[in-house]
Amino acid sequence: MTPPLTVLLIGAGTRTRKLYAPWLSGLLPYQGRPVRPLAVVDTDLDAARTVAAALPGAVAALPRDLDGLLSGHRPDLVVVATPDDAHRDYVLQALAAGCTTLVEKPLANTRQDAFALARAADVSPARLLVGHNLRFTNVHAHVRALLADGRIGTVTDADFHYTLNSSHARSYFTRWHRARAVSGGLEVTKASHHLDLLTWWLGSQPVAVTGLLERRHYRPGHDNVPADADIHDTLRALIQYSSGTTVHYTLTSNAAAEGYICTLYGTDGVLSIRYDARSGPHTLRLNTRSGDDRRLVGREDGTHAGADLRMLHALPPALTSATGPFATAAEAALSVAAGTAMYDSSRCGRRLPIPQPAISGGTR
Ligand SMILES: NC(=O)c1ccc[n+]([C@@H]2O[C@H](COP(=O)([O-])OP(=O)(O)OC[C@H]3O[C@@H](n4cnc5c(N)ncnc54)[C@H](O)[C@@H]3O)[C@@H](O)[C@H]2O)c1
């Protein structure tokens, strides 16, 4: 019989309460390798206790206990789901203990930390997986397959426009994300999802960006937005990829509905995706010389349109080998680098190169 996968959680907040804790307590329709929770670590011991209480056998602990837990239990998997600025130290600690680690997106809140993690993952015998869960959504896997099959030839240009609905957007301006020093701004904590999808779909790296970041709606000191909020709510960027593809990226944050429209223009056709983040189905439209094909892709049940459950099922085999669509640390570092370069470009008013993580195997 396969032994259960032992899991240690770091961070007992929303992401853990909505996904990792229900997974470990058997509340999700998860049918993969059995799992066994070991511990929940959080700076807020009450939060850790609340989560641990629902996980049979799990203890609640503070960060100072982490070294002892890692060496004593040698978990098969450490999940890091803290605010973004705390990812780096926990990932380094877990890798140093030889534990395979799943870190939530974004890999880190700064390019320096993201590159440090990519380098650490490159030399560690333990695997580092990054929770870019949108890779696991059925419609996104479908797009990747269509592009990899060359259905629209070589992608030359793309438009990607994400709209945050206003209540979701407002939450970024009231929670920890509002501080650039913690989240890296929406260009990192939110756009990393979309930048990662583009890197994965295009199979190439973002190499230069011209950004224009503005704050148009959620003004610090107004409307319950704390005065220390220093992030932007409207992002525009022109991103160039190593393949020669140019992407117009926009994120706006006062919409009624949440999701995106993306159009990819290729040498042999056009592929459009309409992704509804809150209700389905998603729409794909493929226009090639052989005709126009419009398909509805059913929305799957569960958080993030079924992506989270698929990601959990993909975890056990990915612990030891590079299987499944998990983002590597180097790919995830590149999304952080593209987001921070967007910000730097907006500040200096110039197109900027996007630094690439220096690792032995390249970004793929
Ligand atoms: N993949 C996705 O779709 C998705 C969705 C939501 C959040 N996230 C990511 O998950 C992570 C957690 O986000 P969240 O919404 O759960 O945040 P949250 O604020 O709800 O929870 C964070 C938890 O971490 C704890 N914490 C804060 N600093 C800590 C530290 N230094 N050490 C240990 N614990 C600490 C807090 O006490 C809190 O319990 C973030 O990286 C976020 O970007 C990803």
C-alpha cells in the first residue's frame, strides 16, 4: 500500500483554509495518493491552532519551531502559503532540510529573492514547485495544446486584458497586498499568474518591457483604503519575448465581472480566449485558413475553475520527477522579473530589458 504523503503547512490564512486544509482533512473530492497532515506553522499561533484543529494528527506551531519539525518529521511536502515577502526564507529553510516544497505564487515579491530561489532550486536535490495554479485550468491546458500543435503557426502578437472586479480589487488595497514591500504590487502578486501563462503558452521568455502603471480608483486615505497603500491599480505593458512575440498586457481593476480576454495572433491563424473567473463556461475561438471554430469549454467545479484540485492531483508524482505542468522556480522567477521590470519601466519612462535568472538548465 502507498504510504500517505506527509505534509507540513506554513501559513494558516485564506489560501490554506480554502484549499490546503480541506485537502488534508478529506473535504475535497481528491482521489490521489492519501495524505497525512503533520503541522501548521504561522506567526499567529491562534490561526495555526484553528487550522490544525480540523486536521487529525496535526500540531500547531510557531516559525521558531520549524527547524525541529523539519528535521524531526522529514515531511514529504512543505507548503508555503504566507504573504509573498515571507516565501523566500521558508523555501530556503525547507530546501536546506531536503524537503520538496510547493510555494504559492508569486515565487517571491522581489526579483532578487525570486532569483535567489531559482538558484537554490537549481542546486538542491529537493524539488521546488510553484503554485501557478492557472496552468491547471482545463481551458488553459487546451490553449497550450493548440499552440504547441502549431494550430495558428508562430504567435507574432497577443493582447491580454485582465479585469479585476471592484470588490476583489479593493481587497488588494486593504489587505497586506497594498504594500509594495510585501506583495511587489499587482504587477507581481496578480500579474504573475498571467505572465506565467504567457511564458508557458508561448514557450519563450519575456526579454524586454515598456510599462505604464497608474492608480486610478483605490486612493489611499479614501473609501477605507489605508493611507499606506502604495500599489497601482491599472497596469499596461508592452512585453517582448525571446521568440519575437510582442504582447500588449493590461490589468484594470474596477470591472463588474472578473476574468480576461486574450487574443493570440499567429502566422496561420488567430486564437481568442474569453475566461470568466467566476462563472462558466470559457470560450475559445480558433480562426484558421480551414475555418472558424468556436468552442465552449465547460467550467470545472472547485476553486479557480477546478485548477486547484487538478494541481493537488498532480502533486504526488511531481514530488520526485518533473511531471505535470508545474512552473519551475526559474519560470516563476521570470514572471516576477517581468512584473518588477514593468514597474521600473513605468518609473523611468523607458523600455527596459528583463533580467534572466542565471541557472544551469535555463528557464525551461
Ligand atoms: N494561487 C492562487 O490562486 C492564490 C490565491 C490566493 C492566495 N495566493 C497566495 O497564497 C499566499 C497566502 O495568501 P493568503 O490569501 O492566504 O494570505 P492571508 O493573509 O489570508 O494569510 C497569510 C497567513 O500567513 C501568516 N503569516 C504572515 N506572515 C507570516 C510569517 N512571516 N511567517 C508565518 N506565517 C505568516 C498570517 O498570520 C496568515 O495566517 C500568498 O502568497 C498569496 O499570493 C495564491
